[in-house]
Amino acid sequence: MGDQKQLTFEEIDAHIKRANLADFEPGGKMHVTREMVSAAPSDVITRVCAIYHTIRPILQGLLLIPFIPSSWKTAIKAFISLMDNLCGKQ
């Protein structure tokens, strides 16, 4: 994560506003159901990675908040690392 610039609130907000979050809600084209996990696991990974790339800037932003406990930040960093390895960085 250190290799990426810190995003501003405005950049994160613009990123989220550009995303079509309805796609990830029930009935949306990127929504995932439990049944899909065993039926089409590679499709599920694609969909999970799509939502991860959408919310990754929010997770990065949380790391900059001073009152977030360091143990929480460690957990967020571990999750980001896991998802970056699974989905790649964008």
C-alpha cells in the first residue's frame, strides 16, 4: 500500500459516485448469491473483486483516520493485502 498515493476525500467520493453500486445489490448484474459459489466460483471471484476495487479507496481512507485503533488498522491492512493478492491492484 505504501506504493500508492494517499487519496483525498474528494477523490474517494468521486470514485464511489462513479461506481454503479446498484449492480452489487440483489437483482444487480454483479450480485453474488450463496448458490453461485459452488455453481460458478470463477464468476464469483470476478464479482467479489469488482466490489473490492470499488470500496478499496474507502478502506485506504480509514487507515488515515487518527482515532482508528492500530489493531483495526492492522486488520484492514491484512484484508487489503489479501484482496490485492486475490484481485490485483487497479
